[in-house]
Amino acid sequence: MRNRSAITTFIILGLTDDPQLQILVFIFLFITYMLSIIGNLTIIFLILVDSHLKTAMYLFLQNFSFLEISFTTACVPPYLHIISTGNRTITIKACFTQIYFIVLFAATEFFLLAVMSYDRYVAICKPLYYVTIVNSRVCRILILCCWVSGLLIILPPLGLSLHLEFCDFVIDHFICDPLPLLKNSCSDTRFIEQLVRVCAVLTFIMTLMCVVLSYIYIIKTILRLPSVQQRKKAFSTCSSHMIVVSISYGSCIFMYIKPLSKDEVAINKAVSLLNTSVAPLLNPFIYTLRNKQVKQSFKDILKKSAFFSKK
């Protein structure tokens, strides 16, 4: 029987206890976080100022970059604070707040990826009707639906978890994660755990089905194009999104469908580290390096900056 004394704080174990490794982890996370913020803010800024980047695809990309900034900010700075201060304690309220924002931003990202797949489907399969189907009003509604869907996914399990009693206070992770947190509870958490899994699977399956169906039709349409040049051009418009989708869904599939092993916790930490630090860093480079309009916009901004600096 575990002790039911009132617990008001948790202890985050983090990635390692080795002081030298902690320094390396801090440097790695700090550099990737700063580059991620700069990269995603650059995309947001370019889309705001460049009149050529006002189509639906770039509006979705702008919101995706904002979500990437929000997601990595909810995960990385708190752990950097733990490493720098050595204080691993976190209040229950702060822990639930972190879980709320992490899950909200992550779930909203998945819904937005599905919407972006639909956008690419319309652009390639119905190009003559693209401006009519995916107009600015529809874009705003779809983005709002993504945020509302993310909110609806997190509220039921989070609302039930707020009334739990806790006996243990150790969270074997570098962030507040729902399942390690539930293991600390003295209450019966079986229903909440199942609800968490159902919400996660629903989000994953629904959005993945939208992505897969969109790309089945996209590939069929591309293969019907008469010339190689047309096929290359059509493929290039969705290649960046395909890479980002592969990274996002691939990491989740690896985390939840991999065989059980004695190093499961360590593997989950490593994959979570990549999702929270490396993936948000890669996405701006993927979209910038593979998108001619974004690259041209970036070059134009640099030229204007250089011109005004000489005056």
C-alpha cells in the first residue's frame, strides 16, 4: 500500500544524472531551441510581409510554424531551467499546465497536417477550383477547427485527472508526460488511461487516414500527367509536406507500436527529445530549401536589408 500523504510537487528525473552529460544536453537543447525559434519566426515573418505568399498553403504553413514554436517552448525551456538550477521539483499545477499545452499543440499539429494534406489534394487534383474551394474564409475556418479539435481531445482526460490523489512523486521523463504522471496516482486510473489512449489513437488514426487518402489521390493524379516535367513540378509542391508528415507520424508509430523492451523508457525519452527539439528545427529548413517561393522571398528580404544598411 502506497502512502496517501498529501503530495504537492513532483520530481522530474530528466535525461541523465551525469553532470558532464547534462552540460552537453543543455548545449544541444539550447542551440536547437534557438535555431528552431529563429527558423520558424523567419517563416512567419516572410509570409506576413511577402504578398506572393498569401495563398492557403502558406497560411497553413504560418500556423504550423507558430505551433512548432509553441510546442518546443512548452517542452524545452522548462527542462533547461531544471538543468541550469538543479531544481527538479515541479508543482502539480505546473505539471498539469505543461501537459495541457504540450498535448494541445501536438494534437492541433496533427489536425493541421491533415488539413495541409487536403490543401495539397485540392491544389493538385482540382487546380481550376483551388482558389474557390480553399479561399481565405475556408482557411480560417479549417485552422479554427484544428485548434478546437486539439482542445476537445485534451479536455476530457485532463478534467478527470485534476481530481486524482497522488502517492508517488517521481516522473521518469524530462517533461510532464501523462502516462508517467498517472502511475504516481493512488486512485484508480484505468479509465483515464484508456481514455488517454483512445483520444491519442483517434487523433492519430483520423488524421493519418486524411493524409493517406489525400496522397493516394495526389499520386494517382501525378502519374496521369503526360510529361515528366509536369510530374516533377506537381510532386515538388507537396514533397516538403510529405517529409514533415513522415517525420511526425513515423516517430509516433515508433514510440507506440515498437516491441516492448527493458530500455523502453530510455527509448521513449530519446524519441521525445527528437520530437521536441530536432523536428521543430528541421521543419523550417525542409520548407525553405524545397520551396522556390519561400527561398525567393528570403533572398528578396536579404537584398532589401543589405540595400537599406548601405544607405
